[in-house]
Amino acid sequence: MKATVAVIRCENYEIENVRSAVTRGIGLLGGISAFAQAHEKILLKPNLLAGDRPDKLVTPYPTVFQAVAEIFKAAGADMYYGDSSGMGSLERVARQAGIKEVADSLGIRPADFRTIVPVSFPGALLAKQLRLAAGALGADGIISIAKMKTHGFTRITGAVKNQFGCLPGLQKAEFHVKMPDVYDFSRVLVDINNYLKPRLRLFIMDGIAAMEGNGPRGGEPSAMKVLLFSIDPVALDAVFCRLIDLDPEFVPTMKFGEESGLGVYKPDEIQIIGDDIEPLINKNFRVVRRPPERFASARSFPTFLKNRISPRPVINYERCVNCGNCVQMCPVAPKAVGRPAGNKDQKPVYDYKRCIRCYCCQEICPEKAIAIKIPLLGRLIH
């Protein structure tokens, strides 16, 4: 059987429009009765990368969260929400993103995304041992609400990558250090998704206003006017790729997801229902249209050559406000980005010999001051 992805056009974030689109999308996949039963424990898992205002488009818009929560609440589900954000507590980030106010009004409580529970996963592609948030375990269902965005490391951040937030605390940075190769990292993302398989899984993507360019936090808005729904996260991400005219082969989680049985990504394996996808395709969407680099993190690759051809994070000092988030988020020791001589009055600089190209610094920068650039020799090779 083919994987099914519902593509629903939605013009804006007005709650009535969003509520109608969400109801229709879930209805096309079998209706709420196919997903939730009374008194089941349902986790709402929005992508809460950082505590930015909703209009920054870093997180799913509050009305999308509201519409999804309302339909499951009406079915009698026992609901809670959670994510492990890049910086800050769940409650603070959710409040800043406009999610907490909606959750409080509907009586939806925060989940425990602080307590770490070690689990074994012998069938994993790579991560045989995982340490997951207690709030992500024990649920009867997980509703993953992703944001349609670009990502410097994995090309896109979508349904599959959203589950990375089920690793609490500093673990996400630790994984980048242990697995600096984007392909190993993508295997871990697939492993997390394959382990977290309760009775119900539904993946939703907010692409009404997407983020292109320097995502997942520093990009620009793109009015894609669409919501996506599927029980297959790989297929949903593949449809995202189609909407932005990106070859899904350039997204490492695709092949690993299919290899592991998580989902499918080839066009002939996916049935698209709902609205016609063709008018929604944006061929000018700004995203890197080539496979991620492997050699940038390969230990055997000469460092001097790597630094001359590999993409790397670069600070725009006119935008930089010296907040120090990039220094704090850098997972390597000694830090690959830091203030000269430890002087907090000086803006950070990079030591590219230490940089593993995880782009955690670029991902978390609140001022859009860090971009990923390719040195001249690398541009000539590409």
C-alpha cells in the first residue's frame, strides 16, 4: 500500500481557516476516531526550537497548535505537550512562542521533558542506546507538529527531525559531537522515530508561512499556504521536498527512513490527497540544492583542505549583538567559537580547526547573524 499524505491549502493563520483545514486534513486520513479514543494519553509535540514570537515563524503557529488540540480534546483524549528546546525551559519557550497560552486555555498541561529515561533499541540503525524524555514515553499517541523550514545541516527540518526534541537537555549537542557526520546523525533521527511508536502517530506540518534561506531560525518567510498531514513522517517530508522543488535524495533521512521501515519517499510510493499540489509548488524556494557534505567531518580528511572547501558558519558582525548564544551552544571542547582571550566585551570568532560543522551556533542565533558559507575553493569545486 502507498503512504498517504493530505495536502490542505490554507491561506492564513486565522483560527477559523486553520480549524477548517485541520479538520479536513484529519478527516481525509480517516477522521478523529481513527486516531484518538476517550481517555487515551496524547502528547502534542510542537517544534519549539527557541522562544521567538509567532511571527518569526521559528515554531508552529499558535492557531495550528490550537486547532489540532481542540479536535483531540473534543474526542476525550487526555492531552499534554512538550519539547526540549535549544535554549530555555519548556514553559518559557512555549510562552514566548504563544503555545503555552493556548495550552493553558484548553487545560493541556506540560509534559515531563526534563527527566531522562535510558532505553535500549537493538534494532536501531546506529543508536542502540537512547536517553529519551520521560514525557515522550508511555503515551498512547504522539501528534508531531513540525514547522516547514530549511536547515543548514540536514537541508530541511521536518517531520522526522522534529522528534529530535525528545532528547532532553544537553544530549542534542552531545550527539552532534559523537556523530558530526550528517549521515550518521540522520540515522539517529530515524532511530528515535522508530523507537517512539505508540499506537497512534500523526505527523502535521505547518507550512502556511514557511521559512526559507538561513533556517531553522534565521531565514525569511515564504507564503506556502499549506498544511500537511500523514502517519508516515518520511512521506510527509518527501512531499515537503516536492513543494519546494528539492530532490529528496539530498535529505539523508529519506533513504535511511525507507531502509529502516520508517516510511517511504519515492513519488510512486506516495498517494497525495486533498488539494492539488501543483499550484502550491514554489520552485524559487531558497534551499541548498545539493547533498550535504560528508568530508566536512571525516576524521581522515586533511584539516587544512577541509577548511578551504567545506561549508562553514560565518558571523555577520554588523548583525551580531554579542549575546553569546553561539558560544554557549557550541558542543565541542575546547569551543570552536569563542571570545578572544575570554573577553566578554569582544564578539565571538571561530577556530575552524575545531569546528565540526554541526551548525548549532547558526541554528540558535537570535539575530540572523550567522550564515553558512562555502569558501572560494569549495564554490569552484561545487
